[in-house]
Amino acid sequence: MNPIWTPIIIEAIKKVERRCTHCGKTSTYDRKKRGQFYNCKSCGHRFMEKGK
């Protein structure tokens, strides 16, 4: 793999796109473990990562 692309791929893996359960807006967040909370960037609502 090209060393130039490695940091870009690693940063993409660390981020995840989630939808707020309160306002329904989608935003990108840092990946968290199952059961941890995210704070919505638009309305501030706190919502939980659902387990798989």
C-alpha cells in the first residue's frame, strides 16, 4: 500500500457516521465502544450507540 494513503485510511476508520434519534440529522463522530453515548452536534441530544 502506498504510504501516502495509510494515514487517510486510518482516519476514515476512526470516524463513523451516526443519525441522531432526536432531530434525525446525520453527522460524523469519533468511533466509540458499544454502549457509549454520542452528543448530537446540531441539537446537543445525547444518544447511545446500539449494540450489534
